[in-house]
Amino acid sequence: MTTPHRVPSSSSHLAFALLLALAGTAAADEPPTVAALLKAAPGLARFAEGLEREGFLAMLESEGPFTVLAPTDEALEGRHVDRDLLARHLFAGRHAAAGAIAAGHLRNATGDRIEFLAPGGRASAGGVALAKTDIPARNGVVHVIDGVLPVPIRVEAPVPEGFPAPGPVGEVRIKDYPRYRAARVAGGMSAFWTLFGHIQKRDIAMTAPVEMSMAEKDGDFSMTDMAFLYGAPDMGEKGRDGRVEVVDLGPARVASFGFFGQPTAERVREARRAIEERIERDGLAPAGTWRLLGYNSPMVPETRRFYEIQVPVAKPPRE
């Protein structure tokens, strides 16, 4: 199955031609392995080299079966091809494109759910176009893709009612939040266990994200309080519970920037710069306290933890 979309580059044409030649000319009883297909394709050299370096290529010589979404050299240009990136493109089992699209999604080697769609006949996986599909191998199948599968945002608990979806990564979005109820404690990370005890005592389900207000001093931010968010604005009761204060917040319009990894001072500064540039361009101004939203627990690898830096925004008053 070939997908109707933009014409591949000349390097991609070379990769496709070689892959098809290998698949078509091998003896009927001994087609090439997935590893052999990938290693012999010049247009997939960066991907194959990374697989070999990390030990995946030897695995792809074994019985399998495997399904591989192979990014072209063009798609990998300028990227750090690490073990996590490679594993995102590997799947257990032999999955033809039509079967994956019919199923709607597959789980890759990192455990992420990758959606397979074909709106208007334009097949894609994880939002990336499938350039060539169903290249057969003795121990699986290869699909060539025009990009790199993005790192999915993992949300480990339900978000409060009416909250916008987290993300995207690496760009500023203007988002609208409804009124919501939050249990808040002043202080740093030690506030987490106070809040956890509060929701356990009141039988309140954990949600994501955790909200942290931030104060600026000398160009850097520090956390002033932490809040667990209730699932619905009418859940529980407002008021004090020891150190915890249950309050109603919002609604609010915010400028938001999402990123993976720890919220280091440099990352926070980069996010703030991006937000300030966007809101200035849109004729908006900060209208409240900066905050950090954290969506993941320590059980998620540090590089996969997702955060959003946000600030309420509004049109400045006319002079």
C-alpha cells in the first residue's frame, strides 16, 4: 500500500528502490531479514547505524516477528539518534499498514501507544506520514516514514473536568482553563506529602497535573506553593485542613509552553522567553502568577517527565 502524499526526496527514492529490490529478488523461501533490509538501504543509513550501535540490529536478525517504522536519513538529519528514539520505532509482531490502521493503534517497544490513521487516504503513524508501507521481510515488515515519531506525553492520572489537553512540546499555546478546585500548601517539594495525606483523608482521587506557583527573584524562579487539583469544581469542601487550604481558582486564559525533562533554571528561562515573545506578538500581557504544571511521578524516567510553564494573560488596558 502506497500512501498518496508529497513526493519523497531523491535519497528516499534510492532507499525505497533498494528495499523493494531486496524484498522482490530474494529467493522465495529465504527473503531478507528486517536487519538485512535496513542495513542495505543507503537512505536509511543513520537509522541502521543507530540500531547496530545500540544492539537492536542483532535482535532484528532473530526470529521475531518485528514491525519497524524506519525514518529516512533526511528525517533524522540534525537529530541525536539515541536508544529511546530508536526503540520508539520498533514493534513486536508483523503488522501490515492496513491492519494497524484498522486496529487504530499499536504499542511500541517503549510501551507507548502509537495511533495509525488514514484520513482522506493519507496514512500516518503517530502523526508522521507513512511514505512506503508493507516492505516484506523473513521475520517481519518495514514501513518507511517521512519523520520521527514524537515522544508521547504520558498523563498518569485523569485531568480535572474541562482542562485542555497537555502539550504540545516546544511551542507556546494560548489555553483556556475553567474554574477548578485545588488543595494548596505553601512551601517547596515537602508539600507533596502533606497534600497526599489530605486527599487520602478526604477520599479525593489523584489528578494530573500538580500545580506549583512560582515567584521571580533576580531573574530566577522558585516555587512558593504546591496544589493538588480536585477532579470537579464542586468536589469536596472549601476551607482549611491544617496546613492545606482548599480554594476555587479560575477561569483563566494562559500562555503555555511544554517541555520534557527536569524544570531546570535554564529550561524555565527558555520557556519564559518563548512565552514573552509570543504574548508580545499577540498584543497580550502577563496578568497573574507564573506556574509550573507537572504531569508525571518519579516512576516515569526523568527524560519522559512532562511539564508546562504558564502565565495568565490578558489584553493590556488602553492608555
